[in-house]
Amino acid sequence: MQADRAQPLIAIVDDDPNVRETLSALMQESGFDAVCCAGIAAFHALGDPPPVDLALIDLRLRGESGLTLAIHIRERYQLPIVMLTGIGDEIDKIIGLETGADDYMIKPFNPRELVARIRAVLRRYGHGTARPSAAPGQEIGFGDLRLDVQSRRLLDKDGEEIPLTNAEYRLLEYFARNPNRVIPRPELLEELGSDMQRYVDRTIDVLILRLRRKIEAVPSKPVHLQTRRAQGYLFQLSPG
């Protein structure tokens, strides 16, 4: 984060000048600063490390892939990534998840929702307001972890936040609210909502893998988030 700047700076990486202009105006109207990049080279020209707080990347850049840039960022910097993808780009969404993108939205998107997603991602990286406290009855505990459903955060035993993407949080909350029953994959896809409705089954596999890395002591031997072959998934708050 750029501590000397009051407003977060968003790097907009898109090869369409109209989209760049629209997104830049949206960012500025929403209390952010914006810098526009027509492609990967323009993003790299910002510096090493880039002096920005978040990268908003179109997956379908002309003559190159936004995934390439996302992988580069994830390998080198602690920089949050939000991806934009077109309808029907299932493979890109899957790969985008696997690169560790913090969130993504399908075009055309609701501008207010995009801004809300960006703010949520920035908060998870420490750029935002102080942590809200949970109201009574607004936490779900399992193992040494607590899911704060008021502030949409996963907390460890010391009260420190374990970062989750929007999709990871929504999936985990659904599991936590529906423990001890087998939940089939179609139900999970439906629960994830409108921005996930066109996803293929592989999406669930990727999210489950990433959740297990964050909530299980031994991800390869899960005690909370268990697979029931050919049936779905079972979540246990207190494994026996």
C-alpha cells in the first residue's frame, strides 16, 4: 500500500480506450485514483514494484493474455488483483481462480457492485477502515476458527483475519450455515449467485482446494470440509 496517498490508486489494464475511460471515471467518482494501461508493457512501465494499490485486469487483452500479467503479479508482489472477463469464458475463470486472483466479475457488470468488490478486496489487504466488531450471534465457530458473518471475515484463534476472496467467503458461509449434510455441487453453484451461474464444475473444485488450504490443518486430510464421492461435500463444525 502507498501509505503517503489518501486515496487508493487502481491500475486499469484494458486494451479498449472506451472501457479504460469509463472505468477511470468510475474509480474517481468512487473515491479512488486511477492509472490506465493499454496492455502488459504499460503496466510494467509503472515501475518495479508498481506504485499502485490494486490491479483491475481484463483477461482478454489484444494480442496477449491478462492471465499472464496476473501470474506475474502474484509471483512477485503482494498486490491485490480483480479480473474482468466476458460471458462464456469458463476456462479463463478457472485459470483466473488458480492464479490467485482476489475477485473477478463478468461483463457487463453493475458498476456499484464492481466498486464494492474493489473496496472489499482492498480492505482485506489492510487498506480501509478499522475492523468492525461482530454482533452477538453473528459468529460461527469451527475448530480454532471463527466466521464473522457480520463483517464477512474468517478469523483465526488469535482474532487475526485469514483473507478470503468473495467467492471463497460465500462458499464457506454457506457450508457453515448448513453443517452435517451432504451438499451437491449444483446446489453450491446455484448458491454462489449470478456472477457464477455460467461456471463449470471445475470452479467448485478450485474453490474447495483453496478453502481447504486456509481452514484445514492438513489440507490433504480435511476434517471440516469433506468430499462425499459422487454426492457432493459435507461440512462439519465439530468433527468427531
